Amino acid sequence: MNLRIPVLSVLLSATLLLAAPVPATQVSWNTLKTLTDTKAPSPAKSLDKKIVAVPGFMVPLEDDADQVTEFLLVPFSGACIHVPPPPPNQMIYIKLKNHGKAKMSFTDPIIVTGQLHVSTVDSPYGDVSFSMDGDSVGPYDQEKAQAKK
């Protein structure tokens, strides 16, 4: 009877460890732009189905002015709006999971965390080389991120 408690404790601990969230790897746009051909090897391909965090700017794909559930993440503000869109390897199609919504902003830098997929997606702005199942969207502070390095 006394043996049940330690065994139960070990099983519960193992279950909690397996259920722990996988930490996101912060990915730079320099890494993403190494994807130039779907058949050629690149560091970007190794990120397929990985949990990553990517900073950038939002290009909304919906008309709701306050909240969005899907958008393109691009490396610079104003992309696709006032200038031609970036190349496909410099855009990520984001679809927030669980009907999540993010505050819409064209000019504020954000960081998006989720599972990245290396796959071509058709968007109103042309082909996109990446898609992401978005878990979270938050403000991005470049100075704070630089200080952590």
C-alpha cells in the first residue's frame, strides 16, 4: 500500500513533464530568407513544424478594424500597403488558434509565437512561403530583446 504513493507520484510527475509547453525558438528574418527553393536545403527548412517566435509587422487580411484572426507577418512596417509586397520567403501567413484575436496595428512591432510550417500559401498579396498556427501575439520590444542576447 505504501508503494502506491511513490509510483503514483512518479507517474504524475512524468505526465506533467510531457505536457509542459515547448519553449519557442526566436527566429530572424535572415534565417527565413534562406528558403529560396523548396527542394534546396536551407536553415529555414529545419524549422518546419517547430514552435518559433518571429518578430515583425502585421498586414491584416480581414476588414475588422480592431481585431484580426488572420494576417501576414512581414519584416518591415508598411509592406504590402504602400510598397510592393516582400518576396514569399519574407512573409508568414498567421492563423490564430482557438478563434484567438489580436489587436490590429500596421505600425507597432509584434512578436508571434506558434508552430511554423514551410508550405506555400496563396494570399491577396501573392505567394507566401510560410504559415503559422499562432498561439500568441504580443508587442515586440527590440531593445529589450537585444539586451537579452
